[in-house]
Amino acid sequence: MTSRGIDEAQGASVFFKCENFQRIGAFKFRGAFNALSCLSAKARTRGVIAFSSGNHAQAVALAARMLGIEATIVMPADAPASKLAATRAYGGRVVTYDRYRENRQEIAEALARETDAPIIPPYDHPDVIAGQGTAAAELLEEVGALDSLFVCLGGGGLLAGSLLAVKALSPACKVYGVEPEAGDDGQRSFRQGSIVSIGVPKTIADGAQTQSLGKITFEIIRRDATDIFTASDAELVECMRIFANRLKIVVEPTGCLGFAALRRHAASFKGQRVGVIISGGNVDAERYGALLCGAGP
């Protein structure tokens, strides 16, 4: 999608890849379906286990249903109600935990030992990364070469996949990851040259409340990314309003990260062809309305 008003405001030609229209409302379906499709027939009979704050959970649940695989998803008890409900509606068995006191990966690993089911992590997996990269690949195939691309950053699956796609299809394009100000582990890791872990960040961008990058995603990001930016919760809310008013679309806070960074650094990108991946649109209606009406982050 494009907007003449946004182009004029930014002084650039901006192309939005709207993954809020993807299956389950987010880019995560790409990686989940690709990873499950790569499982052997024998592995599929054991079911799969995943852990996620919401979008990967829904993606694995739907992909598993489509492929005839049982799925168990470890999700935080305080995940958005709409994401919990959707995961269950897609057929996933949800196991909840306290994100501030328990470790989701440890819970998933314990379940895997009981069932011998493979774990499909939300980002640090080659097949997941490859699937996520198809979003950037499609954008480039449709609009042509870009000067810059902004990609939201949590654990790094979408950014790592996007970097691989850009390297192959538009190698001159500079790629920027964007994460919440409260969760700047990716920025710190990128600049330090090693993975930095933090506590669970308190931000409205629930899809980016990760504590560290993955080992696989970090290596790709360290090698190929141009820089990592951050955005405040207030900036995310303002972008939600712009998307609603200008493009007439619903975007969740995490999905606004890329555009928020472009707006903050607009002077550096004037005259460019810029791509922005909108990661998803899964936000509770009540919360969405409250944020747009000024309830604040």
C-alpha cells in the first residue's frame, strides 16, 4: 500500500508491505507453515510444540490444522485475549505461564521431553527464518529495488529473513531493524557485537517483548543489517492513528515499529524509495480504541 499524504510528509516514496492482511493477521504464518511443511511424516505424528506471545502461536495452530498435526502452544497468561482465543479457535492446545516469573522455553522443552514432539520456535530456526523472508521478497518483486527497508525486530526472525531476501534481490538496499525503546537488546547486541539479554520489556508492542535475539538470527543481523533503531510507545500510538486515518487499516503496536522509526529519522531518508514491513494487525478492539482515543500507552 502507498499513501500520497505519507509520501509528502516523509519526503520519500514509501511502500508498505501489509502483513496485517496475512493469514492469522501477521507475517508469522509464513515461517510457521514453512517449518511445519518441512517436517517428515514421522515427525508430524508426534505433534509440535511452540512458544509465543500470540502471533506465532496462532500461526503454528493454523498451519498445524491445515497439515493435520496436533499443536501445543506455550503462551503468557497476559497475552492479548484475542490472540489466546484465536490460537484455541485454530485448534491449538494452549498452556499458559507467567512471563515475568517463568521461562517459556524451559516449559516447552519439558513438554517436548514428555511427548518427543519437535519444538518450532518463533524465530531462531532456519525454516522459520526462510519463511519470514518471503514477505520482503514479495515486496521487492512487486515494487522493485529499494534504497532502504524498515523491519520490526523482536527475536529477529523477520529481520533475518528480510536481510537474506534483500541481499539476493536488492543488494544495494540498506536494512534497518526497529524495536521498542524499552526492549533495546537488539540494538545493544548489534553495537556490542555479542548477544545482550534483558528483562521482559514493558511496552505496548507485545510482539516484540523478547529478551534477546536468537543465535542464528543474531549472526545474520550482525553481518547484514545497516543499523538498529528504536521507537517509543507514544510514537507507536501515533502511527496507529496515521494508519487508521490515512490507509484505513488496523495495525497492532508492534506492526508500527518500522514506520515509527522512519518518521523519527525522516530527514535521513528524503528522496529515497523506502519499504516498511507492517508485521501484523492483531490487537484487541477495546485496547485499540482506547489507544486511538488518547488513553495513552
